[in-house]
Amino acid sequence: MTALTLSTAAAPGLRADAIVIGVAKGDDGPVLAPGAEAVDQAYDGKLAGVLETLGASGAEGEVTKLPAPAGFEAPLLLAVGLGPQPEEDAAHRAEALRRAAGAAARALAGSKKAGFALPLASAADAAAIGEGALLGAYSFDAYKNKNSKNDKDDKNSKDNGKDAKAPLAEAVLLGGKPRDKEYEAAVARATAVCEELNRARDLINTPPNDLNPAAFAALAQQAAREHGLTVEVLDEKALAEGGYGGILGVGSGSASAPRLVKLSYTSAKAKKHLAFVGKGITYDSGGISLKPSGHNETMKCDMSGAAAVFAAVVAAARLGLEVNVTGWLALAENMPSGSATRPGDVLRMYSGKTVEVLNTDAEGRLVLADALWAASQEKPDALVDVATLTGAMVLALGNRTFGIMANDDAFRSVVFETAQEAGEDAWPMPLPEHLRKGMDSAVADIANMGERMGGGLVAGLFLREFVGEGITWAHLDIAGPAFNEQGPFGYTPKGGTGAAVRTLVRLAERAASGTLG
């Protein structure tokens, strides 16, 4: 993990591999951002012109490298685009800094140390730059064989481990205040949250042959020991005895039995209790309703919701938040076999309701339904589920934005505002009552499918059926942003992204401070 430190050192005197400065996009060309003054002075005030000559415009994420001027300890100068000059709006400013720092950290893979001379006027700026650097420096190379004999034989291969550069080892925030409590707290928070978010990314990227429900549960038990959490794991026998028909039904076709994990963080000073529920399908083949070719290859990411919940609970513990947070990880593998649930089967859920399964590829809502009802029994002040639930939400909002549904409009607004504060793209979505009728079943209380159009909303309506009466609830459908199949951008890598972790942590912080509503 990349180390994050604060320093009052001036850019010229920092012994590092590179100095990072910010460049905004002005009306007439690149404009140097605050923090670059010492560097510009070394260029006799002509650095903006030099960058423009090299093709820099200040566009978001644009990276321009050039030799550092004489007198600098670092040999390299890296100018990163901030886009249009950062707005006064705090959330927009923070995200611009976060993305710029992430792009720079990615560009500096293989470096041991870099000084970040980006605009740093407050502890909030330090937090944003720190988060961007730590998230941008992420890499997943656990399965790269760095010592393979093939490395010597295949010099042109781009897939073997020798070509993978180690992530930036240390990011130094220049212009910071190391002995200022607010700045120190900002760096400590960024480190804790980003380390746990990167843990979620690791889980999402892990191949499903190494991360089945039992293995995931074991990792939760290990984290509980490390961070003083309480953990309870229900195996297939306990699930059967408890009547968790949804989780058991989804997992019935797999040789890897399902699990329900309850991971709890408690604070002696807590006045609120939040419950987070995560969909944890460690691999989703679609079951008997098998996915077509081209849709199976990335289905190891179908446990991204559970990974986000896991990371958020551990982060809350590391931050010592004065709130109780319970995470429920609904873990199963959805596979086709002679014992798999069939379309037409009826499952009796943990709540007692019966569900007619019309499509076994609509399995996430079944495991979530059991976990939502279990979480509801503890009467939390708010309940939030996170899931890579529907392709329909991707069609509606694209690959970078998650949808928010809720049984309370005010709470939906709070979650949306919180996502914006955290720097995550989200959008509030409705739960139209007329779509509920499409899930009426002739043989059961409800079917797991309804109208095709508005499928993401239909899924939200299904989940609402399993939330306890009087409990404030929100549903985050992260199917779009959870797994990035395109190239990396800003602080977002290719592969698992850790979507929703920062929103969940921020919700917990707001609950602890009494500003959740």
C-alpha cells in the first residue's frame, strides 16, 4: 500500500523521483494551479508556455512529463490536468483534485517517492489529494508470476509479471501542515478508507476459484480478529435450520455452499445504528437461466456489494466512529447443476414469504431479501443495501453512475447528497407503484421478475417487500460502476473499483455526527 505523508518542504528541495503540479484548463491555454509557484519561478515564470508548447491544455487527467529544472532534487516534473479551474463548490473541487492526484499516481507507477504540489489550502484538499493518490496507485498483481522462466523467453509479452510496475511507494503532500490536527486527521482518514476500499478491489478482482462463499467468510473472520469486530457466520446447515430459503435456493446448484456473514462494529458512544447489506454472488453463471457468451467473463464481480459493505464496516472500526454499524454479507455462488433451483420453483424466504422463481439469473434479489429481513429484525435506524443488481440500471445510467432507490424520499435525498460529498457518481431513482403488479404470481406471494421495462426499478420494488415495517431503507444498484472493463481513468483502475465504499463510510460518519437526518 502506498504511504501517505505531509510535508512543509518546498518542491525544489524534496528528494523524490518526481514533483507533481496541477494545470487547469483556461480560456487561452493551460493555467498553473496554486502549489506550482516554486516550480514556475525556476522557469522564470514561463512554465505555462513551456507546457503549452509540449501540448498540454490542462484537460482533466492529462499528464505531461518534462525534466525538472536545475536546482531541483527530483529529476522529473509531472504536470497533471485539473480540467476547468476548480469551482468554489467543495464537492467539485475535491473531486477535481482527487482525479488529478489519481492520474498522476498511475503515471508514476514504478516510482518510490513523489511530491504532490497540487492546490492545498485546507485539510479537505489534503484529504482529496491523498485519496486520489492512494486510490490511483492501486494495482492488483497477486496472480502475476514475476519469477517465471517464461519471463526470460518471452521478452515481448505484455502479460507476464516482469512488465508490471510496482505502485508508487510514497506520496508526499507538499504544503501540508504535519502538526496540524485537522491535516493529520485528514491524512489518517484517507489512509484508512482507501486501504479498505483497495481491500474491496482486491476481493472483486480475485478469481472465483479462490474466492467462494466459505473463503469470503473466512476473510471476514480474519478481519474481525484484526479490528475488534464481532462476526457470525451461518453455514448451509444453519441457513437451512433458520429458513433462509433465498440464499439456499441460489446456492443450491453449486459445490461451494452459501454463507450469511454478520460483521458488527459497536461503539460505546453510539446513538445510532446503521445496517448495510451486500450482495455477495462470488460467481454468477445465471444458473439454469444461463447467461449467454460474452456475459459470463466478468461475473466474479457480482460480489462487489458485499465487498463494499465489508470494507465500510472495517473502515468505520478503524476510524473509531461513534455509531454502531452492522454489515450483512449474503454469499452464494449461482451455478447450473442437477440440484440447482429451476425456473418455476417456489422458495420460502426467511421472512416467510414465498417467491416464484421465473428467472434464476435474477438471483441477487433473492439472497438480499433474506439478508434484508435478517437485518430488519435488529431495528436499525437506517438500512442500506448495495448490489450489482441489474443490467437495466446500466442501460439507464451508464457505466459510472449507480442508482439510488428508497422507501423514503427524504432519505433517498440524503444518500444522494452523501454520495456527492464522497465523490461518487449516483442518481436518485423512483419506485413506481404501478410496476409492482407485474410481480404478482399465481402460485406464490411474489415472483422474482416483473415487467422488463424499468427492470432496475422492479428489482428495487421486490427488495422493498423484505424490509421490516417502519425501517428507513435505501437500495444502491452499483451494476454500472462496480467493475471497469475499459481503461483506467483518474483514480479508477481497470477491474474492481470499490464503488459505494466511500458513500457507506460517509453515511456512517454522518450518523455518528448526528447529521444523517
